[in-house]
Amino acid sequence: MADEERPSLGEWLVLCLVREDPTYGRVLVGQLARDGPLGQVWSVPKAVVYRALPRLEALGLIRTVGEQRTSLGPVRSLFEVTPAGCEAALAWLGTPVEHARDIRSELMVKLALLDRSGIDPRDLLQAQLDRLLPVAAALADRLAVTSGFEHTLVLWRHEAMTATLRFLTALSEQSEIRAGSLPRGGSA
């Protein structure tokens, strides 16, 4: 998928929710509102949700499968995921984030969606640790050779990375305990 075709975080959320069950835009808006179950992790404005639906449909990731007429407003379209959309969503859910700054947004959303789907997060957590460990090592090396404000900045990044790695390790250990003898990638 080309960069201009790659879905935004809000679009990935919409796609993953449609993957869970065929649904309407109005239901998605509620799920992703600030007080919604996923909106508490990462909220997506109503307008963004409604713009995401035709874009995901144009990309062949979802399709309209029905309409519901109501006296309360416009016709409601029912959306379901396509096989390509299901494959893309599952691949995205299993891919670690590129930068530590995306842990709070993208990784937390992925973990919430995996939990909702009953998918074991251990592989994602390990892949995320594998991605961040070299970055942490490079920060530790830089810390030893910097001074002045650069040292302050590197120290901040190093401490934030240390906390992130500690969080991921603890979550991974908890997942191992909860999973018991379940195979990786299996559902609960």
C-alpha cells in the first residue's frame, strides 16, 4: 500500500471495528467518542469517522452491505469488512509501532482491539520490545557522550524509553501468566 493510500490511525480504528462485526457509522462514532470504550484510549471525531468509511470502501477494505431507512435522519449504511480489509487489519494489529512516542496512541489502541477480539498480544509485545531495545541501547550510548542541554534531552528520552520498556516487559509477563498454555496468537 502506497503512503498516500495507507490509512490514518482513525481509519485503522474504523476498519478494525468493522472487522469485529458489520456495523453502522453511528455505532462507530459512539465507540470512538471520548467517552466510548475505545475513545477513552484514542478518540476519533465524528466527521473523521464518517470520512473514513467511503475512503476505506474506495480502498477495497470495507463494503456497504445494506441500508436502513429511519424517520430520524438520513439512510444508514451497514458496512462489513472485505477479505482484504480483514487481512490488512490483522496485519496492522500485529505490527509494532515505529516510534516510542506512538506507544501511548497506536500501540495502546492495538492492545485494546486485540483484547476485544480475544487475540493474544504476546507476539505484538515481543515485536515491540525487539524494535525498541536497539533504540534504548543507542540512547544509553549517547547519554555517556553528551553534555549541556543535549545531555538533558538525551536523559529525558532515555528515562522515557526505560519506563516504556519496563511497561512492555511487565505487560508481556502478565500476558504470559494469563495465557498459561495457550499457543501464541491463539484466542482466549
